[in-house]
Amino acid sequence: MLKTSVEIRVRYQETDQMGIVHHANYFIWFESARITLLDLIGYPYIELEREGYFLPVLSCRSNFLLPARFDDQLEIGIEFHNPSRVRFEANYKVIRKNETLATGRTIHAFVSNEGKIIRPPQKFLDRINTFTS
């Protein structure tokens, strides 16, 4: 398992009329954590795309436990589980100080430029193995 986190400061525009972060923003934060994780392993998403690999979201979910509000300092944690032949799963935790505000999960597949499901590049698997062994 590979994990990292990013820090987010809640912007006013991310809140609704009640002053609570709108649920859609959590998925944007999850993506930020995924991009950071790919950078961490030395295989940035932009490099994957240049090589003809894309990682669409097949499934996403989140459980909201406590509200996040404007100006909160949040940590978005991500745990990345070893990919199968074509899929991988990322799990997330949104934390304010020591409180878990939300959890989430996304499932992704590797697809080609033509939109066909393909195996992950060996370079990607090697980088993951470097960090998980």
C-alpha cells in the first residue's frame, strides 16, 4: 500500500449558503491527492497521458461525517492499493485537526487513447512496487 496526503485550505467559493463545503468539492480534492501520489512515485499523470494512458473514474463515493467550512485547514489523505491487471482503487480520508470529516473511494481503469481498457504500463507497476515493497 502506498499513501500520502495534501493540505487544502477551504475557499469561500467551495461553500454553500449554509457555509458548509459543497459535496462535489471533495471529489476535486480527491483528484488533487491522486495527482500528488502519482508525482510522489515519479510518474506524473501528464507523463501517463503523453504515453497514451488515461485513468478515468469508474466508480466514486464519499461518506460525509462532519461538515467542512470556509477557511478550514484540511488534510486529504490517500491510500493507493496495488492495481490488478486493469483497475486500481484509491481510498481517501478528509481530516481537520484530529477529526475525520469524510471518507471516500474511487476506482479507476487504465484506458488507451481509443478508450479501450488496457493493462497498466510496466513502468507504472515498477514504480508502485518500489514504494510498496
